[in-house]
Amino acid sequence: MAPPVIEAIRLGRGFGSVRALGALDLVVRAGDSLAIFGPNGAGKTTLLKLLATVLAPTDGTLRLFGEPELRPELRRRIGMLGHGSFLYGDLTAAENLRFYAALFGVENAERRVAEMLAEVRLTAWRDRPVRTFSRGMEQRLALARAFLHAPDLLLLDEPFSGLDPQAVLHLQEILTRAHRQGKTIVLTTHDIESGLEVCDRAVILCGGRMVWHSGRSVPAPSEMVKIYQREVGESHVGADSR
Amino acid sequence: MLAILAKDLRIELRTREGVSSLAVLGLLVLLVFQFAFPERPTPEAAAAALWLAFVLAGTIGAQRTFLLERENACMHGLVTAPLDPAMIFVAKMLGNVVILTVLQFLVVPLTVVFFDVAPTSRLGWLAVVCFLGNVGFSAVTTLFAAISVRIRAREVMLPLLVLPLVSPLLIAAVQASARLLGDGSAAEVSVWIQVLAAFDVIFAAAGWLLFEYVVRE
């Protein structure tokens, strides 16, 4: 049996005296798609940064693809979409993707760049500087950058934020297709409905701890909102679980 | 590594914000020194003006390299790529060396003209001193700019962190340049060139080894 894509044992991360994430146990297998819900400050972004190897854990063990050591080469198998787009405003859309293609050693880079621009419907804007893009266009290009090197594990931090309803549907299509192709997806979102549309597992983080997990099947969105209210508290629901 | 260097230079060529602002700053420093020594400019004054212009402009230039990566959290894009963080350091350092070399190509001839010094026979040695000074200074500022860019008071912190460390480099560079711009021989500057070379090796190695701990939060 293949090792889990993500295996976190008592994983924790502190920033000085603040515990952003504490003693988290999590196993994600190849082909799983996991939605992480939780209020602001729950530790969702910290968890994703740990999984992306941007942050080093202060406690516990993290194994990615069964590897005990987080080698740089392992990052070729990970695609990350963060709060920032990781895109250079003074470069064009195509130049940004070409740059990341070179960093990740993508073969046939020019063809792949064209494919990804078409996938996120930005072919007409390929030679425009990213600085001139709207928030939604930048988010779509950031998604193309995350998918560019065909990673096995996709880490998506608030992927639906800044997108109009049509773009949200398009993103859901892309992620559902990636899931069907066997990609492993871990995403954080406040958008319960969109998250459940894409994912077959869900967890709720609160105060840096996992307070609920779905097991192997997720509830309906209306049921999930009730669970969220129960686990996180009424005060967070209006602000966070839209 | 080359991809990062090429990307940085492409952005610099496109915006021309870095080199042009550094050149103006370098020119201003030379002019102020020229006004301060209008009668009898000495090689020592010329060397001091040359390296002061270089340090002021170079510190700002190094900071700019990382401000570029701060926008849209681009540094995370580099850190999540499958490459050794030391290669990011090398690329950033080389980018600074290239930009500061352009600055030196502008500032050194202006120093020669403004201060009426003629290092014709020792031009090659002066180029060696400038290059070694450039490499050592870029190594230190690249490492510390990566640290200071995450701090709110980064404009204050970078010079505070860097200037004490580059003192040996500045002493060696100014001493060597003063002799080469005056009547000194190449033999007189050999010890200073050795100091510069040793400084370059130590701080380039330190940057190579420590950069991972700087960028990995």
C-alpha cells in the first residue's frame, strides 16, 4: 500500500508564545480531497504553509509522500496557491508562468504555459503585465501557476476568494477534474458550499486544533453549517461560514 | 538559479527604477564631496566619495531586490520551488553584483573627472578592487536584506545590520582605491586586495550556508 501523501503526527507550530497549531494528527491519502474549514486565526494557513514546507514545524512529525526528510526535490510534487498570488506585477502573464516553469523544470514549457493560460481563460491577456489584472484574473493566473508543473498534491489557501460566481464555478470544475485525475487536494475556505462541492473529506480547525472531522464522507452543506455552528460557535458563523 | 537572476534583471531593465535611482544618489554624493573639496581634491577624498556613493546606493539597491519578492508573497513562490535556498541567495547576490557593477561604471569615471585623478596605468587593479568590494558588499547586503525586508523598520535596520559588518571591506576598499587613484603602486595594494578577497569568500560562504534559515520561517 502506498504511503499517505500527508502524514502529520502531533504536528504543531508556535510563533513565540503564540500556538498557531497544536498537536494535529492528520492522514491524507493519494486521491483524497480535503476541505479545511475554520474561523480566522484557526491555524488553516499555518497548516497549509507547513504542508508546503514554507514553515518548519516546531513540534511533531510531518511526512510528505512517505518521506521522513523534506527535501527540495519533494516540492516538485506540490502545487501551492497561497494568500498572495506569487506573481510579479512587472512581468506579463506568460513571463510569470515561463519563470515558474523554469524553476520547476517543466518540459515543453512554452506549450504547457499556453495550455494553462487557456485552462484559466487568460490566453488573450498573455502578454499583459500582471499589474494591470483584476483581482479575479490574478487569482486565475495564480491557479495556473500552481497547476503548471502538474503536481500530485495541491494546497489551496482560500482559492475561491476574489472570484465572481462564474469564476467560482469554473474553479470548481478545474478542481473536480483534478480530483478525478487522482490529484490530492487540500484546501482551506470559508465558503462551505464551494468547499464541499469539490472535496470528499472535511475537517474543522478552531484555535489551532482539529475540533471535528468528517471521516470518509462529507455531510450536505446545510448540515455542515450546523456542525460548524456547533463546533466553532455562533459568533463566527455569520462572519466566516458563508 | 539563472531563471531567478534573469527574472530580476528583466524586471530591472523594464522598470529601470533601481539603476536610475542609484545612479542619481551616487552622483549626488560625488557632487557634495566635490563641493566640499573644491581647491585641492586628494586621492583619499576621491576614494572616500567613491565608496560612500557605492555603499549608500548599494544598500538601497539590495533592499529593493527583496521588496520585489515581498509583493504578492513572491518569496513563498521561490521557497516552494524545488531548489536549494542557497541558489536563491546566489541568484540574488549576482543580481546585486550586476546592478552595482553598472553603478560603478557610472560612478568611477565621474570620480576620476570630478576629483582630477588619473589611475590610467593602474586601471586594471582599480577594477579588481571595485569588483572584489562589490562582491563582498553584495554578499552581506543580500543576506541581511532578506532578513530586514520582513521587519517594519527595514529602511533603518538594514544599514544598522550591514554597516558594522562591512567595515573591514570598506577600510580595505578605500585604502586600496586611494593608493590606486594617487601615486601608489600595485604592490602597495596587494595586502588590501587579499583582505577584500578573504572577506568575499567568508561572507559568500556564510550567505550560502545561512540563507535557508533566513527564508524558511
